Amino acid sequence: MPAPKNSFKAALTAGHPQIGCWIGMANAYAAEIAATADFDWLLVDGEHAPNDLRSILEQVRVIEGSGSAAVARLPIGETWMIKQYLDAGVQSILVPMVESGDQARELVRAVRYPPHGVRGVGSSLARASRFAAIPDYLKTADEQICLLVQVENRLGLAALDDILTTDVDGVFVGPADLAADMGHIGNAGHPEVVEAVLDALQRIIASGKAAGILTLDPEMQRKCLDLGVTFLATDIDVTLFAKAMRQAAQTGLSLLAEQVESGAAETSG
């Protein structure tokens, strides 16, 4: 019995665009709700959301029970951390702040077993092998791991061509950090940033690698898909929830004229 097939990786390899959503609520119940939306993939964020390995595993479990593929973003690309995520059964990972080809090559080695890599052999303890219920896991795991690296500053862009010569499965461009590094913090829509992002995506696609991005701008989403981006995140659960809650509050408060005038909810004593 081989390692479970990674349908997300297979779709990227085949060039089928996958639409996803960022999951940052750091809660399995919220992730389960998100999993009912039928996105192609859901990324559980371990970099900017208050997650650890255990909370990410809880969310990955509920996503795996849906029709969506689970992807996890690590806080940082450390070999020991990658080993833990893979042993926990996460087959698709995104590593932030990749700035050189050498760094990308080390990440490739981190997701592969010897002799092609340095991933520690402990699958008999691991959820990834269904606790040794998959007898061929060690021999088949490598080909089902999807390694995505994130390029999100000028150093990463300068090294992009070298990164693309490595065996990473895809490259994700991060507009927010790139905008900050280019002197346009908080303005990912600045023309210089957009030009740099689109140029990077074109280079990734031309190399034959999967290209990815998170953007909430519908016009930019369309441009990216037209270029050939194959993993596109179009929204974030936190911002969706915050926006809906604020709108709901305003709608409710509008029922009471005195609260509309004050602009705040009032409670009786």
C-alpha cells in the first residue's frame, strides 16, 4: 500500500487551476465551517495566525474530511519543523521568505527521505503512515509531498531564476511583504509592486513550475488566472468573518434610531 495520493499536487502538475482560501482563525470548528464552502484548497496559516503544530493538525484533519485539499504554511523553513509537519500527515506545505536557490535546495532535501534528502525516518510513530498501517510509506512518500516556497522580497525576486532550477513544486509570490520591502507598505496595489508580481508570476509559469498568489482584488485575480497561475487564494477567513460581523452589527444597530445617531451600541442598566 503506497502513501495517499496528493490530489492537490496532481492538479498543479496537470496545470488545473485551484482556487483557495486562507485559514487564520486558528480553530478547528471554524476550519470545518470553511471546509463546507468547497474551495479547492484551504491553507492553514502557521506564520501569522496563532497556530502551533497541534492546532494545525486539528484543522488539517477536518479539512481532509471534506472535498478541499489541506495546505499548511510553516512559521519558518526549518528542517526539524518540516519533519514534524510531514510526520503529522501534512502533504502540502508552504514555506515563507525563501531568498535563494540554496535555501530552496535545502528545503527540497528536508521533505525527502535519504539518500535523496535528510527527512528523519520515524514513520512508525507517525500519522503520515497511519501509524505503520501503510507498509510502503517510506518508499512512496516523497512523490506525494508538495513543496511550495514563498518569494516575497527583493532578495527572493533576484534569486527567483535560481530557485526555479530546484525541485520545488511551486512558487508563491507574496505581494504584501514585497510591497513593504519595495517601500510601499500597505499598498500591494501600487503599480511598481503589481508590475514586479506579474513579472515574477510569468517567470514561474514559463519555467513549468506551479505559480501561486493570494490577492483579494478581483481584477488582479483575473489577471493572474489569465497568466496561468494554478493556485490562487481569493479570500481570508478572518477578513470575511470580521467584515460580515461588522456589517451585521451596523444592520442591527440601524434598527434603533438613537444608536444610529450615537454610532455605538447601548445597553440598558
